[in-house]
Amino acid sequence: WFILQYMSGFGNEHVSEDPRCPGALPEGQNNPQVCPYGLYAEQLSGSAFTCPRPTNKRSWLYRILPSVCHKPFKPLEEGHLTHDWDEIEPDPNQLRWKPFEIPKAPQNKMDFVSGLHTLCGAGEPRGRNGIAVHIFVCNTSMVDRCLYNSDGDFLIVPQQGKLLITTEFGKMLVEPNEICVIQQGMRFSVEVFGETRGYILEVYGAHFELPDLGPIGANGLANPRDFLVPVAWYEDRQVPGGYTVISKYQGKLFAAQQDFSPFNVVAWHGNYTPYKYHLEKFMVINAVAFDHADPSIFTVLTAKTTRAGVALADFVIFPPRWGVANNTFRPPYYHRNCMSEFMGLIKGHYEAKEEGFQPGGGSLHSMMTPHGPDADCFEKASKAKLEPERVADGTMAFMFESSLSLAVTKWGLQTSNRLDKNYYKCWEPLKSHFNPKCK
């Protein structure tokens, strides 16, 4: 009977109740002595109580049983999930990974949680300042188990296979070329429909928000109305064999058992919710005379630090657009950056490296490590006839950019066996064109 439905708006104050229980939301107050239908009231806080109103995040959930009804948490083997950034020596080289391998079912059944692999990161969750980049590969759905992240927010970028995500707030279907954000503390379970792969940007200590537009003005980039929030949906389901609630806490996994489904929220209201966004809806801003605008004009979401203009993490995309700049080398320029840049590819071919950079793979250009177009791209773009052209049609590359210096895990450098040892060779054919007699 259930049809996926959504409410629109980024950071809005939403109200939702399952239509099977009309009037489940209390009227005029959050915490009545007796809630409608005999429900329990429970607040989920995403910010300090005393945060200024524009940054204050909380939602009230009205549920069949409160989430406190569980047995004690016990450690759970976390596999390749880590925030130990010292397990291997730092590596400043340009790094590129071939597409990460998805295990084959039924020989090696792996769901979303067991398929989490940490690639790189910095900072730590106890101090509430840091990020991590994870790869997820899975081939089976989570059954009678859910996950919540005590450490921070997950920005999930599916690359292959769609995700049906059940949350305490309702259900979301997230397909490749869409993203979703599951914020700190929200319980969710992931159903997949075959071999599935994607990327996750995790931030500790900040929430994602829309970037300020400055001189761009009131409109452009990701429009608030295109962000979708699920509507309330509940199941009143007993699980005598035990339902497993997994907490990611201080970088490790812990599991607790309970005998009912945690997705028992009949109604909710608030501004602290999961949400999704389709990348095709991004309103691209671009240079229309000469030179490049900085890639920050492609920022979809940002997690800010206390330093103005310096992000803990930005989520940036390189969508289909027109290239029209005159007398300009149009691909990305050669660059050394005080930020760290992890790139992934959802589909198609990235313009600066059409050969080795593949969907489902990635690259990391660390702080102040030089990078830029490969030799073929440079030669081609230097001689191209400059006329209006479509750039990146059929493609969606993205970047997780951070002001933190990222350490790569042992899994990323060794265990995954996906590191492209020949990446540096793509620049070796670059040759000098210098001629002191020719200006």
C-alpha cells in the first residue's frame, strides 16, 4: 500500500504523520501527559539546546516504544571501518584507485554495514572535529538490523545500484546521480537490489548546509526546494529472534538487541531530518567570457568550520554544462592546493583524465601535492578550436574537498589492492614547449 512520498525544502520545519493514524501529532505542545494513540514522545537533538535559532536542529518523534528499550551494547567486529589514521605511514603522492570490487553473492554476502571500508580521513569523533571518506560495497539487504552514527553525518553517494533506505522518519529511494544525508543519531536500514557500490563523506562536529551565494545573488546552485524529506511511515513489528541496533560510536561499532522494529515512529515534526537530492537539479554557474571560475561554484553542500570561508568539507560536483570561455585552456588547470581533494566518478568520463579515472574508482590529491590534466588532455585542449561546446554530457564526477590533511588507511593503500601504481605516468609525456624567441 505504501507509495514513496516526500516533502520538499532544505532545513524546513516539517510535520508528518502516517495516514493510518490521523491526529497522531499532539496539538499545541510537544510532550503531553498522554500522547495520541498511546504513543511515546521522544526528542532527537542535532544541536546544543542553546544554539542560535538558525542553527538549532531538533525533531520530536512519536513512537510505539521509545528507542531506550534495548539490551546493553556490545562490541561488534568493524571490519575495514576505522578512524585510526596512524596505522600506516603518510603518503603525499597523487593516488588513484581502480573501481572498488563488489563481492559476489551468495559466496560472500555483504550488507551496507559489513561493506563499509574507510579510505581516508582526519581528526577524530571524540573531539567533534574531523571527516572520513568511506567506500561501501554490498550485495544483500540489511535484515532485522539498522545503523545509527553517533559520531557524525553520512553523505551517501550511490554509484551502482539503488538504495531503499528506511529511516525513523520514513523511506527514501536513492539512485545513482542522487545523494542522501543521514544526520547524526538517525537510525536507518538499507535495502539493495543486487551488486551495489558508492561513496560516503562523513563529517564529525558540523552539519551540512547550503553554501552562501554571495554575489551570485538569491538563486543558483542547489535550490532549497529540490531537497526531499521522507513522510512518516511506521511498522508495529515484533522480532522475537532479536532486532540488532548498531551504533557507530567513537569510530567503532557496537550492537544491541531488542525485540521490535525501531521504525515504529507514527508521526514526527521538526527540522532535523534525513533528506535526498537529485544532482541533475543543480543550477550550474560558469565563466562566460574567459578563464575559470573556481570549482567552489559547483558546491552542493558544505560543512563549515569556525573560520569564515574555510570548510571542514565541501561536496562539489562537475555536472553537464556549456563551455564557452574564449582564449582559455578550458579543462581544469594545474594546481597545488592548501585543501585535500578526493574525487569520485558516478558515471561517464572525467574531462581531465578520460582513460584511467573510472566510475566506482577514485583519486586523492593531498594537501599541496600538484595535480592537473594528463598529457593527452593538455595537448588536445591546447590545440582545440574554441567554440561553444557541451562539457561532461553523460558524466557526473564529484569532489569531497576538506581543509584537513587526510591520511589514507592501510585498506586504501594495500588491502583493497585497487591502487593504480602507474597513475604518475599520465603526466610523464608532458614536454617543454618553451621557446625564448617566440612570445
